[in-house]
Amino acid sequence: MISIQHDQKMDIQALKIDLVQKILSTNNPALLSRVNTILKKEVDKDWWDQLPVEVQESIIEGIHDIETGKVFTHEQVMQEAKQKYGF
């Protein structure tokens, strides 16, 4: 598994170098503009969209719990832990 990840990392690095060389060698403004647009969209992606669906759902559930008052204070949690675990 590690060797596969290492190989993929090397392939990505080689691809990056190849793309940089192609970008540097072109004088086509339309192509450069399209590449710029693609890369800008990648940078502008919202971090939320990068989260797995399960994580998004968990966060939404947590926000809903807060909004509906399903929360515990630190003191309540500590008191329950002391009673349950004796510390």
C-alpha cells in the first residue's frame, strides 16, 4: 500500500513538472486563460465541499442540537464523569 501511494505521489510530481513545462512553452493566451480559470476554480472551492458527507452531516446535526438546546455545560459533563468514573 505504501509503495502505491509513493508511486502515485511520484506520478503527480511528474505530471506537475510536465504541465509547468507546457505552460511555460506556450504563447497561446486563450489556452493560458483556460488553464488559469481551471486552477482558480480549484483554489476557490469552499472547504465545506471538501469534507466527506458523513462529516458534513455530523456538523449539521451538532448545529441542530445546539439550536434546539440539546447541549451540556462543561460542569455537567465533568459532574457526570466524576459520578460515572469516580474521578
